[in-house]
Amino acid sequence: MSELPEGTGDERVDAIVTGLGRLGEQPASEHVAIFDEAFSGLESALAAVDEPGGQATGGQGAGERQAGER
């Protein structure tokens, strides 16, 4: 697997991305479970943003783009 990104600025997402680092240590037959776990975690993190008091942290906020992005 290629290098993992430095960080997203959201601790929940960073932990999930770090967990994907296990892919190289596991047989391919275990990859689906790891991806399912990551997907569920990302889904929960996104849902938390929509909850009262939830907020996006770090990185680009919802709808924000850096210059030159489409």
C-alpha cells in the first residue's frame, strides 16, 4: 500500500485512516472486514457532524475549497 496521508485534521478520521495501515499485515481475505470497519467509522463521523453540537474539525470545512479546486 502507498504511504498514508499525514493527517486530515479530524482525530476520528485520522484514526480510521491509520487503521487502514493494517491492510498490509493481513491476508487479502481479511481486507473486506477492514474496509467495512473503516466505512462504518467514516459514516459515523459524518453523521456526527449533522448532530446538534457536531462540527467539522480541521482541514477544509464543508463546501470550502482551496484555490484552483473544482
